[in-house]
Amino acid sequence: MLRQRHHIAILLLSLGMILLGVFLWLFLQKTWKDEQENLRRETNLLFVNTVRSIESKLFDKLVVRRWDTFQGDTTVSISLRLPPPVKDSGNVLAFVEEKAMVTHDFKELRAEKMQDMKIMVKNKPESDKEEISGTLSIFVGTDSSTIPVRDSGAMPVRNALERQFGEAMRSAALPVQWHMATPKDSIPKGAFVAGQYTDIVNGERLRAVISHYNTYLLRKIAPQLVFSLLLFASVALAFLFVYQSLRKQMRLTEIKNEFIRNMTHELKTPISTVSVAIEALQNFDALQNPERTKEYLAISQQELSRLSLLVDKVLRMSLFEQGEPELKTEPIDFLALVEEVLAAMKLQFEKYRAEVNLNVTGQHFNLRGDRLHLVSVLYNLLENALKYSLESPKIEVRLAQAGGQLTLQVRDQGRGIPAAYLDRIFDKFFRVPTGDVHDVKGHGLGLNYVAGVVRLHQGQIEVNSQEGVGTEFTVRFPGGAE
């Protein structure tokens, strides 16, 4: 039930992360499109203003006299060179900024000559269309004394637009690329048209194409992008922390249940043995046989020692799990401690039919340490040597003293540890993968505990192993002085 609830929690957290990612993606996509539209509007406004600015400046040069009317319109007298199409039409329409000027009845006027005329300039409502019309060809031609004719190859209007629009873009400090093109020219991928101009006199059509603006837009949406990344990263880290906590809780629950089962079995064995020995003394006249009485009492004492060792092990592990415990150091004869642990584990060695040899080099094996935890270190190393050995284990324990340092080595001839896992052997909860084979009980806590105790004693621990040959743990402590 608990595992199912954990899986549901992880599923909901994963779904939340996915939805958050989708939301942030849509948010950034919307922000990008908004900034792109703002850029399009800004460049379009610059293009329109460029056209009207050119018309206004050149028109002002043509005005000879101006009369204002009561209706807000203006009558002006201008000197203008008309293009060829005018001689066949009755009206000429020209745009100056947001105003329209209309000339009437000039059928008899000759083109390519300066003509004096009186015209009415009427107010014209503004337009927000991307495509605008005008009579730049008239004004540019009058200013340059040459009227551009459509398809003539001359490009004074285009040159004027490129020059003025370039100045407007530089003034606006827009770090994007642009070029002037005709409707026949293809638009590069990702580019857009900022505005299109159609000359109503000679039919020339030009448009400003904006491209390579992604870097500019990225800078514009940088705050939103950074905020989104930080938000997603924060939530992702929180999710990872919660996920690891859930996995750890699941693992701890499994370890707790397995530990209870194993410990129940381990505690039951010595209790049952002592109960049988006491029952024999009570009911089978064993008290009448001193030798048998002595044997039963020795068995009971050994089993009680084993039971005490198990309880001490649980106590040490619980203290260490609460955090780094405060060591209760005292002078210790490390050689005597090793011999004491070997004697306490005699029954286990006999159970596994193990051959254990102790080799000692040196004379002084004194150190300051916590007796309780050092006993547990020895017990864990020897127990691992037993558990991971093959039939009839052979264990060699070497204790040496030299140069103010005590060195303990525990070597077995067991299955060994693959080289790929040697760096993780002291990690908490880590156990060497064995596939579907689960012939060795354990929780992945023993060696992590051993490494922690050695570190608290200012010592070092190393492991050397070869798969199929055996494993050797080397522990070094400062000590050995008289």
C-alpha cells in the first residue's frame, strides 16, 4: 500500500513537471510572438514615417505661397515638374504625410517642364496599413530635375528610401538586418515585411524586409527567459529532492522490514539454544553430570555473548544513523580487542567451517578510540569476509605497528568485488549487484558505517579486490606508541 502511494505521488509530481514545462514553453512562445509583433509595428512605423518625411521635406521646397482656409484646408502655389502620365489625365493625386493634395485640369500641361500651379491640400485620415501609396517619384524627380519613369532602370526613389530608412533604423538603435526589395524578390526564411510602398505615378513598388532579428528578440525576452529557467530549475530540484526522499523512504521501509525479519531470526537462534540447554539441565539430569553441565553452560554463555553482540550491533548502528556520534575515547590495546572479537565470533567461524589466522607484527598496539564502535568495525569486516566467501572460508587477519601507525588487514578468498563497483563500496545502501541471486543477507549499511567510524578516528580505509580471487580491506589508525 505504501509503495503504491509513493508511486502515485511520483506520478503526480512528474505530471506537474510536464505541465509546468508546457506552460513555460507557451509563455515564452507568446512573449516571443509579442516582441516580434512589436518589432514589426516599430519598423513599419519607421518605414511609413520615412516615406512621409521624404515627401514632406521635398514638398516644402516646392511651395511658393500658402493660403489657409476656414475649413482647415490649405491652398498653396507650387512650382512642379509633372511626369509623363499627367498629360493624359485630368487629376494628379499626391500624398504629403497625412494630407492629400489634388491638382485639377492639367491636360494641356507638358511633362518634363516646370509648371506653376495652385492646388488644394486637404486633410487625409491616418492609415495603419502596412502598404502605403505616394508620389515620391514626382518629388524626387523635381528635386533631381529628372522624373523617374517605370521600368526605366533609374532608382532614385529606391535610393532615397534606402538612405532615409537606414538613418531611421540607426536612430532607433535596432540591431537587425534589413534590405529594400520588390514584390518579385523572394523573402528569406524567418524574415518579414516591415512595410510596402507603391508609387501611384510610375507604379514602382518597394518594401523593407527585416531579417536576422533573433538575437535582438532574445535580448528583449531575456528577463522572462531567465525567470522561466530559474523557476523550472527550482521546481525540478525540489522534485528531485522529493523523489530522492521518497525513494530513500521506500528503501528504508524495505530495510526496516528486512532488518526486523533478519534480527528476529538472529535473536531467536541464541534464545532457542539457551532454552534447550536450560531445559536439558532441568529435565534430563544433566546436573548430575558435571562434564555435561559444564558443556551446556558454556554453550549458553557463548550464545548469550552472541546475543549481546547482536544487541550491541543494533545499538551502534542506531547511534550512527542519528548523525556523527560523539566518541567516548579511552586507551585501548587494539591487539587485545582484535583477539576478543575473534573469540566472540568463534561459533560463527565454526558454523561456516572457516579457517581464521591472525598474524601480528610489532610490539605496541595502543591507541585512543571508542571501544564500542571499534568492536563493531572489526565485527563488520570479519562478518563480510565470512558472508562473501565460498565454502570453507580462509580468512587472514594481519595487525602491524610501525612508524606511529597501526595497520589492520582483513583478507578473504571469496568471490571478490568487480572493479566497476570498488569506488561505491562505501556508499550508503550500496550493494554489489548480483542479478537474481540473493544468497547473502545485508542492507548496504555495514561498510558505510565502518568507513564513518574509521574517519572519526582520524584513520583511513582502503579496499583491494579481484573478482573470483578475494578481497582485502586495509584500515590504518594513528597509534602504536608505548
